[in-house]
Amino acid sequence: MPTSPRTIRLAPEFGCWPLWDDESGDYLDPAALPLPPALAERIARWDDAYQATLDPDYPPDSRFPDAAAEAVWRAEGEAIFEALTDLLGADRVRRRPGF
């Protein structure tokens, strides 16, 4: 199994994984990192919820179905960020502001 990059960034984007090597800018498959399987699966489910919001006809219109669904997704993102920070250390995890 590959080692973790020095710094990981949590930043959801359409069409790719939500984890990035903060130095190279490459996105990272959570299942290919040395993360606990439950956390990798949790990240994948969180990303699936984000990917489902994509409006392929006009991406700027992409959004959650309602404010409650977005709030649940944001809360899970915060919890994932905390879990990554607990696992890897605060100096090794970043996130994109505003998610």
C-alpha cells in the first residue's frame, strides 16, 4: 500500500476524489491510502453525495436538493476533516475553505 503524501487536502471537486496531495496537486483515491478502511469508505460516501449534486447540463446550477441536505453533508465533511486530523496530525491535513 502506498504511503500518505506529506500533506493531504480535503477539497471536493466534481469528477475526482476529494483528497489531494497538497504539494503535487494530484488527487488521491482514499482506498489507496493507508487509512482505516472505514474512514476511506466514509470519505467515498461523502464524495458520492457531493458528486450526485452535479447538474451535467449546466454545472454552475449544481446544488444540494435543500439546505438540510447540504447541512448534513457539510457536517460530515467537518467530521471527516477531524478524523483525518486525529489520524495524521494537524500539520498534515488541510482543507479547501468554504466546503
